[in-house]
Amino acid sequence: MSESGIETVASINNFSPVMANQYSGDDNRFTFWQTVHTVVIYMRCVPLLVVIFIIFIPLSFLFKKPVYDEWLRKASRFFLRAAGVRVRSVSGLENIRKGEPYVLAPNHVNFLDPFIYQGYFPYYLRGLEKKENFKIPIWGRWMRAVGQIEIDRENPKRAAESMKEVTRILREERTSVMVAPEGTRTPDGRLQPFKRGPFKTAAEAGVRILPMCCKGLFAINRKGDWRVKPGFVDIVYGEPLGPPDDSHESQKTVSNELRKWMLEQLGQDDEPLKDAASR
């Protein structure tokens, strides 16, 4: 068990009888009972989320997030279990150095991602969140309470301002920030093209990129589908990369290294995506 209480190999007892068998998520067919089970999951998760809001939003007015971060980490893990997500293993924690700020760079899969990041990154973490989510009642207040940074993906000028704030947090607060290099959730389970933003920000802040890969999440839920198919997730942290310098070539090199590592973790080939991008 790590210093933060995260187990490197999690217990896998008490699984649901409708637990997903497809690790890759290729089979998105839902039986009638799996759909019914999704409704049951929502019936227990929505009240749980309300309880979490009731507890932690008042705390956010009284204390800064590092004070209650470990409680929030445990609450996130509990929520994932209620949603049918069984984190089977967490490996590579030895690659995370306490006190060193990183640009945490994970693959971006579905709406459960934030609970994974909060629940299984061992130290205080902030992250980028699209501006639309801040308009959701209660959820938007929650995002601000836990220190999420608003980004307008449709407005390059405002997006650049958000990335400057990320740079400031990395430099001055010495706090790690999650920035998904794909920029949005994958629609088909394949790793999407990377944006330059995380690597440029790492260069400006003089920090390293920490690779993170969540395997199995796409089999549980996919973009645009409300249904959830309970299943297993494995989390892997890679060795930190960089930091890149200010040159485009250096940032591209680190981006390519991260992409190669992530594709290996996911067991994917990059060629089809390159062909699609060239059309």
C-alpha cells in the first residue's frame, strides 16, 4: 500500500453478476437486465453524489482542498465502487515523486474519469474542465470548490489564458495539474490525436509530464451513452517524461514518447488513426 493508502493491487471481491467481460469494450450490446442494472446503479449513485456534495461543498468554504483531499479521495473511490467500477490494479506509483508538480497526462474516456483521477492519484491534484460543465447546477459549484480550472475549448484566446493559469499553479503552488492530451473523450475507444497544450505548458512551467493510462473504462461506459456496464479497470503510471524545452521539436518529441507509451498500454496501433487524420 502506498503512502496515500492506494493499494497497488486492489481487492476484486463482491462483483456484480452482470460485470462486463469485454476488457476492450468492443461489444457494446446491452441485455435487458444489464440496462435494468444501469438504472439501479443510477438509483444508488445519484443520492450518493448528493451526499458527497452536502459534505464537501461546505468544507470548501471553510478550508482549502488539501485539508480534506484524502477524504475526497476515499469518497471518489467509494463512488466508483457504487457505479460498478472495480479498480483491479494500480501500478507505477513509484514513478510519482512526492512534492514534485507534474502535468498529469491521462487518456480521456468517459464521465467517470474525474473520479479515477481524484481517487487514485496519491497527492493533491487540480485539473482542466470544459466551461460547459461549470454551468451545471451544483456540479459547477463543486468543480470550483475542488479547484478545477475552467477552459473554453471554442475560444483559443480564453483557452490560452486558462493554460497560463495552469502554468502559474505548477510554478507557484507546486501543485500537479491534470491535462488530457487528447482534449476530449474518445468516441471509439482509440487514442485520439494529441493537442500541443500540455507539452507547451510543461515547457513554460519547467515540469515533467507524468503518463497515466486507464485501461478498461471504455468497456464500462462510452461517450454519448448513458448506460453503464460494470467492469474492471487497471491504472498505470509511467516514468515521467521531459521536461520539454520551448522548441516545438522538443515538445513534439515528448508528445510522441507519451503517445507511444500510451498506445503500448492500450494495445493499439497508431496507423489507422494516422490514415484518418491525413484524409
